[in-house]
Amino acid sequence: MLKNKIKDGYLEFFEYFQIDENSFLKFAQDSIILIPKEKAAKEWRDLVQKIKTKGQQAYVRSYARNGSGNALYQNLYQNIFLCDVKVDPSNNHYPTKLLQDLTEYYKNSGKKTNLVNYQVSHIFGHTKNPYAFCAPWNIAFVPKILDPFTGHESKGELTKKITTLYKNLMLTNYQELIEEYNVIMDSIKSDVEIFIGQTKVKDKKILSFHQSLKNEFSKITW
């Protein structure tokens, strides 16, 4: 007979090893590495200008398994952006480089290496959106040990608490920049909707792509 109470593997781990949840959340907050505000503001405005300039390059993460859907997104990028939008060669090369340059913490950089067991995290996602993939208000270095609690496969109350904590932390530090992003998303909303409306074939793959577009080019809300 199944019990009604949800059996949460994370919470059982905490109970077994007597890990205090509040202390764990404090560790999550204290260990994240963010870009300093002034540097973030300059980098954000440089990115916005780059996307609006013909001949410049901006980057995104690949779409669908092994990048099989990249061509779908390229059609959109070529329709609404002046810059050349390219897929990041490792799906994290340019966000990692940006974080290293602006925080002076370096991963796998030879003699410069001063950060291990950390990874790049896109706090709000939107990695197929060139305004968000390398946005300094969206990326941070986070300890790898927290990945089970922040990855898209994790579920439960603790995961919600950590993701909410991180989103609120970014909003506290970069609210003005995020508000500027939201204004831009409003300004291109009709372009995205027109692009979606031009697609006559409505098979499962295309419908999934359209939903992805709506998610990727949505505003950050709080």
C-alpha cells in the first residue's frame, strides 16, 4: 500500500546526515559568485549595443538534442536581429569567459586557475535568447555540489527555495538591468509573434519550437 506522504530523497539525506536546512540555504547564498554591479552594468549595455549593430556577434546555447533545432532559431535571429547570432561552441564558453574576466575567478586557466568545483549557472534560463545568454544579471559561478538542487531535473521544496533565493539575489543586485531587459522583450514581442504566425506547418516539432520561443523571449517576473 502506497503512503500518502511524499518521500523526498534530498530531505532524507539532510535528516540522515543531520544537515540543517537553513544553514544549507545560507551556504547557497554565501558561496555564489556574482559579477560586481558596476562591471555588470557596463557589460550589459555593451551587449545590448552589440545586438543592435550589424556585423557584431552575440551568442546563444544550442537548441534540441545535439543542436538539431538550431536552424529553426537561426531563422528567427536573422529576421529580428541585426547582429550575427552564433551558437556557443561549448554551450558555456562565452558566459564562462565573461565571469572569469569580470570576477577574476578562473577555471581551468593554467597558472591563473583559482576556482575548482564551481560551474556556470544561468539563474533565469533563457539561454536561446542573445539578450540573456551572456547577460551579467543572468550568470553566476555556483558550487557544483549544489547542481542536484538547481538542475532542471530536481524537484521538491528545497529546490524551489534555492532557485527562489538565487533569483531574488539577482533581482536585488541587478534589478535596473533586468527591468531594461524586460522593456526590450516588450519591444520585440510583436516580432516574435509575427514570426510564429508565419509558420503554416503545425506539427509537434514546430509547436514545441513555438513554445520554446515564447519561453525564451518572455520577461523576467517577480
